[in-house]
Amino acid sequence: MFFTLLALILSLSLAVSYTAARVFRKPIGAIFTRIIQDEISTAWQRYVMFATYVVGICDCAWG
């Protein structure tokens, strides 16, 4: 029962994090392209998207 609940919470937090990351992908890309105006803006965008996944999963699963 415990492992089922753990798997359910983890899958729900993955779905929520994925949805939030997909919603904010284009606005974050536009902001970094406007601010940095270099090819490194794509690296920053990937870093922020990774941080969105990590924080979203940790917050949903343990918060």
C-alpha cells in the first residue's frame, strides 16, 4: 500500500511538473533571448527548465 501511494504521488508530481514546464517554455525562452541575446541563452533556458522539473517534483512529492 505504501509503495502504491509513493508511486502515485511521484507520477502525479511528474505530470504537474511536466505541464508547468511546457506552459512556461516559450515565455522563458523569449525572456532569455531578449535579455542575453547570445547562443548561451538556450543553455540558460535548459537550466531553468531543469530547475523547474526538480523543484516541481520535490515540492509536489514532499510538500
